[in-house]
Amino acid sequence: MKIVAFSDFHGSSTAVEKAADATAETGAELMLIAGDLAFHDVGSAFSILQRLSNSKVPIFFVPGNMDTPELTTAQNPGKFTCIHGRCERFGSFSFIGLGGAVQGPFQTPFESSEEEIYDILHKAVKACEEAKVVLLSHAPPKNTSVDLTRSGRHVGSSAVRRFIEEMEPILAVCGHIHEARGIDRIGRTLVLNPGPVQNRLYSLIELTDTIDVKLLEFS
């Protein structure tokens, strides 16, 4: 299965058009969006989802901390589905989602405590059928290369990391920390931050019995 992974559009029309083009060019069967579609604007976020759905590839997404929590109920069957706190099957894989980020000093629109994050993830995974699990989370796991800021601080979620350590999803796709694009591992779990699509960055994932990830950039 080919999957395109995007994060952090932040309302960029150019990023939306480039993402739609890349989805068609790669022959992807599924699109994952790890949050921050817009900026405090649910109408803009819906517009972006509608435009991306024109690619005719199903979309699983979670809101980011700069999105509004209203997006957690957003779905258009066959086009886009918010999987925050949910488990959705696609092919032989189960996808669970976590929107928002850990509570911080900036009081962004969508934040949760570590305890809330842990509960959301465990409730979601309990709803999964027996299948390989993929985690889609705006917040990266703490103490990895994908949650490291330019100042050298690890600002990811300890609850996301704890969940990964306990449940061992095969893949975790995250975003949020723009400068921390890359690939890491926690035990058996491959962790991917595709980088901000507003900066022309995205990833192509091939899921079979193994996982192949490419970090790509729009031309």
C-alpha cells in the first residue's frame, strides 16, 4: 500500500495544490494528514480537506494544535475522516489518531493533558480489530529526533511515547515540530515526521510486510 503523509499546511493554498499533485503522481492509495490544516479557522480547514479530496484518494487526518477541536467530528464518507480518538481500518491495517498537542505556555486552540492523551489513545486502540496498527498523531513522541526544537529541547508528548512503547504500532506519523523532520525508532515502531508541507516537504510510505519511507520535497 502506498501512502502519502503531510503535516502542517497552516492554510497555504500552494501547499494544498502541490499536495494534491504529489498524491496523483505517486499513485498513493491513502493520504495521511498529521494536523495544522489551517489557523484557528474551521472553515478554511474544511475547504482544504475538500480540495484535497478532489484527488479521489481517501484521507485520514487529525487536527493540529492550531486547528479547532470542532474538526474532531469532521468526516465526509469516502473522502475524508478525522480519526482523532478512533480506529479506522484500511486494507489490512488499522489507523488510530490523536489530534492537538500537549498543554503548553502558548494556549493554542487544541491542547490536552498527558493523562487525557494517554486515555484517548488507549480507548482508540481498544476499538481496533486484529490488525497491524498505524498511529497518526500531531504531537510527536518525547525524546526522539522528531520532537527536537532548534533550541535543543524535546517538546513531544510523554504519553504518546508511553503508548508507543506499550502497544508497539508498526508506524507512527507525527508533525508539529517543523524543524524536526526525519525518521526515528522507538523499539519496533518506526516514527516519521514528514516535515511541514507549507515548506514543500512530505513523505511517501510503502506498507507491505516491511515499511519503506521516503522523505521528499516538491519540485
